[in-house]
Amino acid sequence: MNIPNDLRYSKTDEWVRVEGDIATIGITDYAQSELGDIVYVELPEAGRVLQTGEMFGTVESVKAVADLYSPVAGEVVESNPAVTERYELLNEDPYGQGWLIKVQLADPTQVENLLTAEQYAAYIEERRKA
Amino acid sequence: MATQDSGLQRTPLAEIHPQMGARMVEFAGWWMPVQYGGIIQEARAVREGVGLFDISHMGRFHLRGAEAIPALETLTTNDVSALTDGAAQYSLLTNPHGGVIDDIIVYRLSSDHLLVVVNAANADKDKGWIQQHLPPSVTLEDATAQTAMIAVQGPKAIELVSRLFAQNLAELPRFHVTSGRWSGYPVLVARTGYTGEDGVELIIDASAAGLLWNALHKAGAVPCGLGARDMLRIEAGYPLYGHELNEHINPIEAGLGWVVSKSKEFIGADVIRRVREQGAARKLVGLELQGRMVARQGYPVQVNGQTVGEITSGTFSPTLQKSIAMAFVNSEYARTGSEVQVNMRGKPVPARIVSRRFVHHV
């Protein structure tokens, strides 16, 4: 399972990469592998203001549908046009070309409350055993 | 990934699947591969080449005795007596209310020997039901544990198995069964399947299952899991018990009147006959949906906000690049071409009623 060290994670299996006051958000390798072949993604328009924990979209695979929750608060500045053209990007490259949205953070220090790679790995392990 | 539960039944191939990269899940009390490389990739292999499925979880019952055919005749909807040696038929076990106990394949191996293949989820129930109705002269042998069943499906399946078995299976008609031999082992070869493609289903002694699986794989067949199997059967418009069929669904509603004999008597025949004469209140239909969201079992089918039916199965069809589904819909709305909406978690998505045979090449 790929869990890059330089990202932060949510318990709902999103990752966050912060550059300045912009957070890029996507789903983790674990999430895409649990979902299997992804066939549809619904993402918000730029300008939408998200609260922490707010649902911002859905990912649908052959097997299941999963809601997406924003790990941070802020305004959506962009959603990835490439993933709605090629849904496979979410399976093939969840941390790269398969990113979902960019959010202008209301509070850039907020990400420090999110899980580190190590904590997220432990959390996956915990769920596997459950 | 789920961890293995020791209470689950294991097919003779259960060791091989995880070694080949399969993700394993519980299905109908069995520890089964749900996918290897990816469901879409596996489904595509079956549509374009050859796929390989472990279907050993399906129940396999041998009925033997001079009275085997008349005995099964009273339990099933299709005409067992119409079968000749080596022929097979799709059929249904029905209850006194005309509801479907299971959908099955009946193979006539000889005049006093039938093989009945049933769904894993219903195997115990079916066995009890059949045994309860057999005369003492007919025996039921459950061969599920001693044998493996492997489906080889796809446009190149017949060629591949013919080569491996050094036997011309192109001559075996569809819905027929013959005895084959591979590497010294006897194999029952049936030209049947659940994918909408040509192919065979092979039954072999459990001890040789791994060898045969590996040989088929080496010859080019792509291992497929239950995920691809489900996607393919939805594309082909085949019902799955628990989705399109159950004990409260009449065969006529499910569009299976073609496997219900009009001339013979069997359990539930009178109720089914009445539904056939009066017309079913609801019908199983195919749906083509707008967009790519997947319609899942239980989603309401609506017309102007009014619920007129319910989704039974749905998937994203990689072959058609469309979201497709099956649903039971009130008969007045079941006409092909009718426009309906599927309520997908609060969102009405336009859909059109179409033939259930979305992708069907056999």
C-alpha cells in the first residue's frame, strides 16, 4: 500500500497536499484499491465553500459508491478536469494525475490536525483487523 | 482485504487464487476470488478472448435411477423428458405458490442419470427440497466437494479447450455435454455458461483441479473473479438469484416463460399458468441510464416522481460504455422504449427501457 510520507490523511481516506494556502485533495491508494475499478466521479464547481468534514462529491466504482469528505475548510478553486475524462486515473495514479480538488485554505495550520502517513497506515491496519 | 474465516467452504482452487493475486471475499458461505487484475479488464478478456472462472462453489447433484427423469419433472418448470442423452436445459425449481426456489441447469447424462447444477447460495435448500420429493428408487449424490467446476468463456474458449484436450469441441452443440479427457483425468465438458459468450464449463475431480486451472491459464485464459462474472451476466441479461429471482417472484414476471412447460404438471404450475393467462403485474426489464452512475439493487424506478419499480442489478458496462441495469417495473410502464427515472440516492436520473440482452453473443 502506497502512503507517501509528505502528505496528510483523513479517516475517510482522503489525502491532502499543502502548498502555501492551497490544499490539493484526492483519495488514497488504499481507498482506490478497496473500491476497485472507478467508473464515475462527481466533483464540486470552483467557488463552492467547504466546511471541514463536508461532503464534496462521490466516487463510484463497479462495486460501490463512496462519498468524498473535505478534510479541510476553504473555497474550491479548481476540480481536476482530467479525472472526469479518464476515471481510471483515480485507480492508476491516485496521488498524482488522479487528484480531485484544490481548496484555498481558510486556515493553513488546520492540516496539522490531520493524520500523518504513519498514523494513517496504523489506522488502515486497525480497520483490517476489525 | 478481508481475512479468511475458517468457517467458510473452500473450493479445490482456494489456495491458487491468492497466489495468483486474487482478492478473496466471502460469497454464499464460500471463500472466493472477487477479482484479479481488475473487474473491467477481466470482463474485457471474456468479451475479446478467453476468461477462466472457478465456479466450484456451485452445487452439483447427481440423480440416479430409472425414475430420475419423472421425479425431476414434477419439481422443475422445463420439460426434462424433452432432453436426449448429452443434452442440457436451463430450468427452475418452483414452490407451490409459483415462486422460484432456484434457477438450475439440468444435464441428461443418460436415461437414468441426471446432473443438476444449482446456485451456491441455495445448494443446501435445493438439496433438501429435491430429496424430500424423490421416490426411494432415485438417489441424490452431492458431488460438490469431490469435484471442481471451471468455466472457460469467451470467443476463443472453444478453440483453446479443444487444443488442450485434443478434442474438437466445436462439434459439441450449445447446451450439450460430453465426456472429455485431460492429462488422464476424465472431464465433463458442457457447452454452457453465464457470460453471454461461447464457452464451456468443465467438471473434474478435485485432485486435478489445480493442474487443469494452471494449464488453462498457461494456454492463455485470463483468470476472472466473481466481480467480472456479475458484470458479464448483467450485460447478457441473465438473472441472478437474490436479485432477479426469489421465492416471491413468478417466472413469468422474470421473463422466464420460455423455460416453463405449458403441457406438464409440476409444483406451482397452476399459479404460474394463471399469471401467464392474466398477465404479470410487473415485469423484469433492461434499463439504459443516462450518465455513468451505477444503478444498484433497491434504487426506485420512477415516472413523474411516482415509484413504479425497483432496480434488481446494475453495473457500468465496459462493452457498451454505458450504465445499465435490470429492474422490476409495473407492467404498464414496462414497454421497450418507455422513459423512466432511476432515483439514485435522491437524484432522478433519466433511463430508457430496453431489451435485457444488452450484450449477447450466443
